[in-house]
Amino acid sequence: MSFDFTEVAVRDVSRHYGRRRALAGVSLTCRSGEVLGLLGPNGAGKSTLLSILATLLAPSTGQVYYGSHTAGQAGPALRARLGFLSHDLHLYPELTARENLEFFARLYGVEAVSERVATALGRAGLTARGEDVVSGFSRGMRQRLALERALLHEPRLLLLDEPFTGLDDASVAALVSRLHELRAADRIIVVVTHDLDVAERLLDKVAVLKDGRLVAFDDAHGRIREHYRAHVAVGDRCS
């Protein structure tokens, strides 16, 4: 069954681990062609929310709607429309860049694997390094490769957890440029980041979480620092 959607809506989502509350009554919406940033201090619930959006965690209460369907209603067809890049880049260091992409392309059931992999290597700027093992790559090279790995199956919703960590300025600029391209291609992009400078250049919407609660949700343009400083106490670290 083919499945697609143009909006993701989080409705009154909470998540508990025993007596510990990770999220409490969070509601927000993100649409095709938008980049939503999840900001907040350590332990705010950002990665938990990202994992719920990726269907890796189920909400304790509330629902996430992908279009008009929940994850349970959409079933496996939804997973084919999701791309997730976590702290773990899910690359095999002993394999070459090409072998990594070929492995995941087959795992995703991608057609025309060779052509899709060649395109992905080009978009990552790694065509000349396609036959080199990933263990010899810099952090920026691995990050670019991992992003294209997450995009091989052309997902509608792309979820990124701290994608700029450890990157130099050139690598950050390249990643921001690639995300701008994906936004123009009507992807829905949700990014957890602690880098407010990068956020100012990238985000359309900003959601600030604190202690598991959504304390701000608004258009981002020119207002990211304003929202963060207004809703997160001085001394909290955004990460």
C-alpha cells in the first residue's frame, strides 16, 4: 500500500517512564516545505518527541497523525515515508561509502540501486571517495553520507537529532544547504539542535520544550533567540 501525507500533527502527546514524565501534553503541527526546530535544555524531552515521531516510541497518551492516519492505522507503509538520523549514524565503518549505501538501499527496497547510490554519493560530495572505507572519513563526511543514507528511499518526513554536532563551519554550511534543498522539495523536516546560530539560518518554526512541556511554538524567522530566552531560564543549557 502506498502512503503519503503533507502534515504531521502531534496532539496532546505525553510519555512516561514509570513515574518519570518525559513529555506532558505536547501539541504542534509541521507541514510539507517546513523545517521545525525542537529546542530546549537537557532533559526537556526533545529526543523523546523525535523518537515518537519516528514511531520508535509509542506515546503514553495522545496521538500523532501523519495526514489523517495514526502510526497504527498506517502500519508498515508509514515507515517507508520516514527518514531518521540519530546520534548513531548507522554506518558500517569497515564498508566503503558505496557499500554502505547499497546495503541500506536494498534494506529499504529501493529500485535501481546503482543509480540511486551514485546520485546519493554525488549529493554527499563523496563521488571520488565512494570506494573508500568509512572508518577513514572525517565527521563531516560521515554525517553527509549518513544523511543521504536516511534519504535513499525518498521519505516525506525527515527527523534529525543534533545533526550539526562536531561539524566544522564548512560542513555545517553544506548540511544547511542540503536541508534547504529538501525543504524546497516539500519534505517535512524536524530538527533537534542546540546551535541557535544555525537555527536562525534554517528553521521556519520553533518549538521550545522545558521539563517535558511545550512552552513556545511559533514562526521562527528572526525570533528564535527571543523565544528561547523568554521561556528557558538563564543558566539552562540548550542541547
